[in-house]
Amino acid sequence: INHLDTSSTMEASAATIISPPRRLTIKKLAILSLLASILGFVTFQNYYNSISLVDETLSQRQLSSSWIERHPERGISAWARNNFRPPSAAPGEKETVLFWHVHKSGGTTVKGIYRCMDQTIASRLPPSISHTEDKELIAFEPFGQRGGKFVNVDMTTRSGMLRAERMGLVASGKADMLFAMDPSFAGEHLYDKQHKGRIVSLFRHPVDRLASKFYYLQKADWEKTYSPKWADMSIL
């Protein structure tokens, strides 16, 4: 009897010990299941919203792309569309080229090459020999026969380009190539539908440009942005 009582007592104790943890585990599982369901719903909702956003963005891009294809003339500024020939067009017998001179990107080298090719250039000359106060346009050789021909205009300032506009620079045909750092202003004021031109340029990696400009301004005391403090500095 004692043996049976002992066994019954042990079974009762075991049931007492085992039952509470089982009930706690079921509660935890229920809570975890609920949290997983909420998390799954939130994840699905975010995914659905992101897919909708991507679809909407793609639709807008496709709409914009198709609109540009139907109206290619509206993708660029009016002065560029009306006053310049597209790259696909063959060069005309007489068209004045506008070179967009990006600073420290080879523009001076290009200018030297075209001077050697006996092309008449409109850019900027030192004031003492520029003849920019003259009342009429002239093409002259300020450096002699080996220095190339220049037109007496200043293409580096807007006031200089407005003077060239009033004097009919492009229509005169005196310049083969214009060098300007402000192509939009030059293109709008110096060219028109009757005297269309062509834009060309050279570009350079921006980091290389800045490094070149830094070393240039170390010695270019004739420039407004020259700083003697940079003379002994290095970027290395």
C-alpha cells in the first residue's frame, strides 16, 4: 500500500510540475504566432506599396519617354533647337562654329590648333591689342602672320557678346569659330534661324580639371582669382 501511495504521490507531483510549463509554452506560442501574423501582414503591405510605387514610377517614365519621342523638339532649349544644326546634319558651306570653352579642359589647345589651320577666331585678346573700342568689326593679325587671325570682340563677358550681337558678328561671316564659356547666352544672342551654327566642346574629368586649375592659379598672376598663398602649396 505504501508503495502504491508513493507512486500516486509521485505521479501527482509530476503532473503538478509538468502542467504549468506546458500551459506557459502554449501561451508563448500563441503570442509568437500572433506577432508573426502581424509582422507578415506589415511586410506584405510594405511590399505591395513598394510594387505599386515602382509600377507608378515606371508608368510615369514610360509616359515621359513616349511624350519626348512624339515631341523631340521640346527636349532642348529654343535657342539650341532654332539656332544650331543637329549633330546628324552635314556641315554647311558657311557656318560659324561655337566652341563651348570649359575652363581647363583643352580649350586653349583647340584655339591654338585652329589658329594653325588659318581659322579666324573670336575669343578675347589683351586690351592693348584687342581693338574692342572700334566702331566696326575687323579681322586682323595681332601677332603677325604666324599668330592667326582674330575678330575684335570679347567673347568672355556678356557685355562683349552683346556688342558682338549689335555689330552682327555671325551674320558678317568674319569669324570661323567663336569661343565662349557661356554657350546659352552666346547661342541665344549671336545666332538665329537665318545664321545657324554648330556647337562643339571638349570635356575633362572634374577632379583633373580642379587639380589643373589649382596649379594654374599658383602662377597665373594675371587672373582675378590668382592667390599668392597657393604658390608653395601642394595637393599631394
